[in-house]
Amino acid sequence: MSRRQLRAYHVDGVSLAMFSMQTGLRVGQLAHYCRLGRIEGARFDRVLWAWRIYPPAKLVLTGRLK
């Protein structure tokens, strides 16, 4: 993408930093959950090279398996 296209690039959703403030989890922990697929609505933006959370977002955590 050119610089002009990058300036016009519109981003929807929220960043991991904003989502971590809403949920109370650390950003690194959320990035780990995104890679594992435990956050429904999380997508990796290849232009910004960052994870974005799109509504409706749901944090899917299960208990430990014994």
C-alpha cells in the first residue's frame, strides 16, 4: 500500500489496549488468547500488524482439564 492509501485506511473495532482496559486483562494475555482463538471477534489486521477486536466480542475461557 502507498502512503496515501495508508492515510485513508479506516479501522473498525477496538485495539487490544482498549479491550484490556475494558476487561481488566493484560495486553500480552489478550494477544495470547487471540492467537489461541479464545476471543470470538478477534482478527489480525495485516496492514496495522496488530490484533483488532470486532463486536460482538466474547472471551471464551474454559476451566483446566484434569
